[in-house]
Amino acid sequence: MRPRSIVILTGAGISAESGLPTFRDKDGLWEGHRVEEVATPEAFACAPELVHRFYNLRRAALATVEPNAAHLALARLQRQHPGKVTLITQNVDDLHERAGSAGVIHMHGELGRVRCTRCDHALAWTGDLGTGTVCPNCGKTGYLRPDIVWFGEMPHHMELIAEALRNADVFAAIGTSGHVYPAAGFVGEARLAGAETVEINNAGTAVSERFHRHLTGPATVEVPRWVDGLIAPGT
Ligand code: OAD
């Protein structure tokens, strides 16, 4: 039998136990704003300082957290599984990379990158960003934005993702609420391709009924256990 192709989608829940807040748990608000109000091109046009502050806080928080057992288990799966493991994340943190994962597909962009809307230059970025920040490429002020996919914008790498889903034998969604498309629809595409689908989450989600299997519990417990079963089935 050919080594199975595994496609994994992660969401904010996988980073929750590292100390990064999810978007929709508890009251789901940041300083009284829903994420949909802050993470839009319209919000950036009307209130750029507010949007910069939202992402500056998140970028700064990255320095205070570490990858957890779930991120590490997925990196181990990539190293030890003889077939292909495609890791797609909606997360804008870099915890998969810091856990040792390679080729992570950041469909919603990355906190650690910024882009100039004037010259389209994109670059790695660790500090704060503001309306007075100068683009190091074109030298103009006020055009740099977080390289994040906002609501109403096209997620990155969709062709690559569609190709992976078409060839998936196993599809897993980990720590994502199923409220945001197109990611919430990946389980349907994987099922059409004949994949076995598994949802790993500490609660039910908007799309739970579309999965064959559910592993319910904290990601740091359920993901390592699932990975162990894939690497050494029957043990
Ligand atoms: P959400 O905050 O919507 O959902 C987090 C999910 O993780 C929920 O289903 C929780 O039950 C689950 N969860 C929380 N803690 C967990 C744990 N310790 N172990 C396992 N599961 C846990 O986050 P996302 O689904 O990632 O987009 O949100 C999708 C997108 O909406 C984000 O990428 C972001 C947001 O707006 C943009 O900013 C464009």
C-alpha cells in the first residue's frame, strides 16, 4: 500500500495551551470589538491605528510563548510518516515552525511578515508597526500593513491546498471552530476525495457532523495520541 497522504488544518485552538487566545471562545471580544470588526480592509482604512495595535499586541505576544505538545507532535509526524504530510494553518503565529515543522502553509498570512500596499514588497517583521512606519523598500510612510488575510480578502495558497485535498487519504482539522470559510469547507473537499476525516477539538464545532471521527479533548493530549496511532498503528 502506498504511504498515505495526510492533510492537516490547524486553528487557534492548537495554540491556546501555549497561551495565545482563540478568537471565538469566552466573549470573543478584544477591547469590545469582534474580530470581524478589526480584521478587515475597511477597519484598516477607517482606523489604522486600532488595527495596528491589535496586531502589534499579537506580534509582541509571540515572544512570550512556546510551541506545545500538539505542535511538536505534528512536527514529529512530518519527520516520521513515510508519506506526505501537508500542514495548513489558519494561525498567524509561528509556533508550528518553532516546533520544527517544514513547509507550513499559512493560508491567513503571518504576524511575522508585513507588506507595503504601495510597492507590494513583503518582508519579515518583529517590532511594532504604525501609520508612521517607513517602507524599507520604497521609502514611503504609511503604507505598510500586517501580511494577514483579512475578512473579504483571498486566502493564500488556495491552489496548493486544493491539490493537497484532492490527494488526501486522511484529513484532520485541529482546534478550529468551522466558522470561517473556505477553511471550514475543506472537510467536504477531503471527503469527496475519499479521505478519512477526523476532528480534534475540545468541543463540538459548526461543522462537526461532517467528520467521520471525533477526538474530543485538549490538543496537547489528543494530538500526540493521534500521531502515535498513525506512526505506530496498533501499539
Ligand atoms: P476560533 O477561535 O474560531 O476557534 C477555536 C477552536 O479551538 C474552537 O472550536 C475551540 O473549541 C477549540 N479549542 C480551544 N482550545 C482548545 C484546546 N486546548 N484544544 C483543542 N481545541 C481547542 O479559531 P479559528 O477556528 O482558528 O482569521 O478561527 C478561524 C479564523 O477566524 C482565524 O484564522 C482568524 C479568525 O478570524 C482571520 O483573522 C482572517
